Amino acid sequence: MAVNDSNKLADTENPAVVTKFCGDSDSEVDFAGRANWLRAAVLGANDGLVSTASLMLGVSAVKHDVRAMVVSGFAGLLAGACSMAIGEFVSVCSQRDVEIAQLDRDGKRGGEEERALPSPVQAAAASALAFSVGALLPLLAAGFIVSYRLRVAVVVAVATMALAAFGCVGAVLGRAPVVRSCARVVVGGLAAMGVTFGLMRLFRATL
């Protein structure tokens, strides 16, 4: 009993300490939520970069024209952004339906928990934007270079640097080893681009 009274007295005398701890907990939760959103954005940008760069290199293996390469990349950007947005919208809607059904069974509809659920429209827009940002990098790199060999080399170089940056950010947010994460992302992206370029080169040889 004396211990409880002492604790209550300490809390009364030092309300700032209690408030500080509560505030730190809320900040950690808020930071974790933001980190998840940022990590998803990095992954979306990585998808946009790898898929668009691979598509552009695949087309360039068959046709060296800069116009064909840029147009194919732009088409890949539009198709990928729309696909990401629709997929994310459907996924978040399904998640909301499940969580709302659970809140309905618990009798908590209309409360703070329901208002805190993710928005399908916001999630779709964020995914499309992240994909588009990543896809723009190889497009901008290739759009102003006439020489075929130099254009391919610049696209690969820009994609490699961007993949390393995305890998670093993802590792920091996920608290994973930075070097290993960067290497994995770079090697995976280069493998995708190399396979696409090589197979399309073989396709060109058979025509």
C-alpha cells in the first residue's frame, strides 16, 4: 500500500515524466507508420526503375532507334503506374472490408479505429506516383542521347546508381545490413535488365 501511494505521489509530482514517456510511445508508433509508407514508396520506385529500364533495353536490343526506346519506356511507365494503382486499390479495399467486418463484430464501428484504416485512393495514388518516379529515371537518361552504345551505357549506369540508392534507403528503413541489401538490389536489377536484353537480342538474331 505504501509503495502504491509513493508511486502515485511521484506521478503527481512529475507529470512531465509520465507525459514524456507517453509522447515517446506515440512518436515511435507514428514513426513506424511513416517508415512503412516510405519503404513501400521505395519498393514501388524500384519496381518502376527495373521494369522500365529492362523494357527499354529489350526494345533497344531489337531496334536501335532512340524514339522506339523512349516510346516503349513511356508506355511501360503508364502501364506500370496504372497496374500498381489498381492492384493497390483492390488490395487495400479488401483489407478494409476484412477489418471493418471485424470492427462490426466487436461493436466498434464509427470509432477511431475505423477512421485510422488506410485509404484505398491514397494508397493507389502513392503506388502510382512511386512507380512513375522510378520509371522516369531511365527515360530521362535515354531521351537526349543519340548514340546507341552511349545511350545503353547511360541507362545501365543511371539504373545501377538508383538501385544502389534505393537499396540503401530500404536497408535503413528495414534496419538491415546496408551493403548486403544494396548488393542484392543492384544484382537483381542488373540481372533483370541483362536477361531482357539478352533474350531480345536472340529474338532479333532469329528474325
